[in-house]
Amino acid sequence: MSAYITLELEHTLKEILQVVKPQQGDRSTRLQVINELQGVVESVESLRGATVEPFGSFVSNLFTRWGDLDISIDLPNGAYISSAGKKRKQNLLVDFQKALRKMGGWRRIKYIPNARVPILKFESSRQSISCDVSIDNLQGQMKSKLLFRISEIDERFHDMVLLVKEWAKAHDINNPKSGTFNSYSLSLLVIFHFQTCEPAILPPLRDIYTGNVADDLQGVRANVERHIAETCAANIVRFRQTRSRKVNRSSLSELFRSFLAKFSNIGLRASEQGICPYTGKWEFIRSNMRWLPKTYAIFIEDPFEQPENSARTVSMGNLTRISEAFERSHHRLSSADQNQGSLLATLVPPQVSQYIARATPLPSPTYNGRRYHPQPTRPQMYRNMHTPSQTQHQFQNMRLETPQTQHQFQNTRLETPQTQHQFQNMTRPVQANHYSTMTRPVQANHNQGQQRWRARSDR
């Protein structure tokens, strides 16, 4: 491939990132929604003392400007990890649903009681942010925090996840409702790609946490979260400081093309092998007793909840279409006959490409029927290409609740001997809300400073 084509692809990928990366206003809008949901929770008698805890891509910092919000309503359970049964979770979601309808301001409310994790889906009328609410979803919260830490090992991971999500939307393979990938499984594919490229960018995740996070979430919550946090932080520091480790200097365009090439035959390979980010290897299904009997079109093991399949929603019929999307995209991006228009048609949905390469201020984009509110003008080229330290600074400026939490989150990079203490503060300290050290906000100024999302009491 010529240097010109490579540069054109690199330029286009960065233009895409400039459009899809969230602005500070996008973060603030989601924090407003979280505060409003805390107000709804406080109106429900059966949820007295419960707190609203975001997780998912918002917490892992892998969300786009039109990303949804994943919310866990955490029940009060003293110092211990709550173990509410599925039936109780279903009943509490029904109570919460009634409160949403009564208070107003929420639309497209849909209760899904028989999902593996019962959820309530809806959209905020004012901010047009879609929300998925579950009860006591500590596993989701821990996975999100660990993905945040993994993204700090190499900033290209963050950018690749955003690009892969948009590419998957462009080819209609990022919709678990229709039998394709969910965003979490796409993130795991990027992790696996970074583990198996030459030289490797990420280690096998067993080198970051040897155990199974889902199995270890028992007992005193603060102690469990501290143990997981300190273990992961120490191992990440060890990996980054390994002097014998070869450094991969591939550009985003090179990583993206090799990502497409690696999974171009995924339809054929998935019949015999599964993807295992825990070991960083393709694993033969017949040799892995945890995965048998195989009943899925493709197996992408959840490294934090083994042996669960994060891609269990993918149907056999759609797997062929997924494999074709990889192969076709790789062929197009390797072609000499490329311009920005043809690249964008391969890389992003039309709703995104219409905002690329415009010199005029961007209007509020409409995406999947929803309205969004970007900054008034388009920022300069590459302004949003965050480094890890810049990302930390953005989180630091999200109006954290107290001076203490500002101090706790201020130095979160994994490069110093203080790392274990710093990463511990990303999770729930002994005498603080476990999310407050990340982005716990106070009520926005237009609400007269009334704080509705209060810190959880000491457990």
C-alpha cells in the first residue's frame, strides 16, 4: 500500500475521532441524567437508601458522543456485597418503572424482565440519552473500571474501540437485538487484536488479574474492590515497566487494517476456535471444558466473568455477514483507488460522515432518531486526540463531589510507585462512595445547586 493511501486513511480516522469523541458538554449531559435518576430512585419507597451508579462505556471512557448510559441501582446492604435474587430485582425495576411514568420526562420505557440481567430501558426526554437500568450490577461496574485501566496502557486502544464501534454500526453488525455484536464484545475483540499483533501491545488479561473477577465479588465490598484494584494496578505497572518488552509503534491506520485482516475469516475459524482475551490466544473449543457443549455461533470469552460468552447474541446466519464485513472492508481499505468519500462509506454510518470535513459550525447531529448537543463550533484538527493524561484531566474537571475526591482522582496514571493507592481510589474506598472518586458530580448550576445524587453513607 502506498504511503499516500496510508496517510489518507490515517487522516480520515482522525477526522472521524474528532467527530465521535465526546465533548465536555456530552459528559455533563450524562451527569445531569444520572442526577435526575437519583431523584427518581429517592421517590421510590422500596428503593430507600439506594444509589445510582453508572457503568459501561461512560465509566470506561469508551463512549461516543451518542453513547447510551448503563446504570446500576445499588441497594443498601451494609458493608457487604448485595446478593438480591432475580425475582426481587424484577420487582424493584417494576417499582422504578412506575416512578418514571409518574414523574414524567422519560419516554420509550421498556421493561425486559427475562434477560440474563433484568433491565429497564428508556430515554430521557430532555437530553435524548438512552439508558439501561439494572439492579446491583457490581460486575458491570468492575468490568468498566478495569477497561478504563486497560485503556491507559496504550492510548491507541481507546481510539480503536471508538473507530471499531462506528465501523460496526456502518455495517449493521453492532446490534445484539438483531443477532450481531454488542459493544462490549467489540471492545474485547480490540483487546484480543492488541494482544496478538506483533509486537503485542497488551498482555493476556490473566497477567493483569489471575482470578475470575465475577467469582471474587463476595464479602466486604470495600475489601474486595481494593484487592482487585491493587492487584490490577501493580500488574499493569509491571507490564509497562518491563524493559525487555518490544514496543509496537503501529499507526492507527495500520492497526485498523490489521484488525480487519485478522478477523476476515472469523466465520470459518469460529466453528473450531474461540477468542480468549484471558489467555490472549485462540483456544480450540473441543479442548476447553469450560466452553463445552458449544451452542454459540462464535465464542468471545468474557475475561472477567469466565466462561461466559460475551458474543452469545450473535446468530449463525449473521456470523457469515459479520465475516463478510471484515473481509470486504479490509479489501476496500487496501485498494489504491480510495478517497475520503469512499473511505468514510466503509468506516462510518452516513449520519457520521456528513459531519466530516466541514469548515462550518456543526449543527446538533441526529443519530438513530436522537438529538445531540455538541459544542457550538467544530474544534481544530486533532484537538480531541486525547493522551491518557488529558483524559484524566477531563475526568478531574467533571465537578467531583469533594476536594478529597478531586485529590484522589488527580493522579491516576499507572507509572509511579503510588499507582496501587491511586487505582484503589478509582474504586470504592472504605469511607467513600465507590464511584465518587471518578465522576461523582453535584447538581448542575441551573438546578440551583441542589444536590440530588448524594454520596453513599459509610458502609
